[in-house]
Amino acid sequence: MGLCPVCWWEDDGQDDSDAREVRRTVNGELSLLQAREYYACYGAAHPRFLPYVRKPRVTEQ
């Protein structure tokens, strides 16, 4: 699937039911819940990813 260009999160199958779990896989030490909180504050799954993200397109909102 690859990294999302809007938030820089790689879909690893995590969902709402296990969003607090840190899987230590492609997303490192981030849980989906943490990534969502960072995205709400900064616009990326983690502030360190800000140089790599872009704004969502109309079709992605």
C-alpha cells in the first residue's frame, strides 16, 4: 500500500479496535491513536514527517 502522502502513515491493518496498540512495525513506535492525535495537531502522523506530507486533495477529504 505504501505511505500516505497526506499524513505519512503506512496502513498496517490497524483499526479502531486496536488503535492504542504500538506494533513496532512499519510505523515504528507510533500507535494509530497517537498518529491521529498528531495529525489533528500538526497535519502529519508525527511532527518529524511534516517535510514529507502534502495537503489532502478534494477527493481525499
